[in-house]
Amino acid sequence: METAVISVLESLIKTDGVKGVLIADEHGLCLGALGTANPNCSGIIREIATHAKSLNEDSNSQQLFTIKIEANNS
């Protein structure tokens, strides 16, 4: 599984405009992070994903959610 997670992280980080990628399990445990993504934030990110999913009216739907967080840290 570790190889699969690394492969997905490396693939996503190559996407234009992506600076950080984090994968968390259903409990918020960080499975992997690359770039500017902070592994210590995996629980918070998981909660954001849970709330985003609750906005969907079709609770039986198996949709993939992408969370984009923009920050200007200059």
C-alpha cells in the first residue's frame, strides 16, 4: 500500500499549480504528504472533507471531493 500512496502523491504533485498534497484515512491519520502540505493538519482536512460530503443531497453517491486551499504566505 505504501508504494501506491507514494505513486498517487507523486502523480498529484506534478499537476500544474499544485504545491502540496496530503492523503488521510477515514480517521484523519495522515497516510502521506508532499510539498507544502502539513501532515499535522490531516485531521482538520479530513473534517473539511466530511463537511463537504454532507453538502451533497444524494447520501448514496460515491463522489470524489477535491479540497483546494489557497493561501498567500508572502
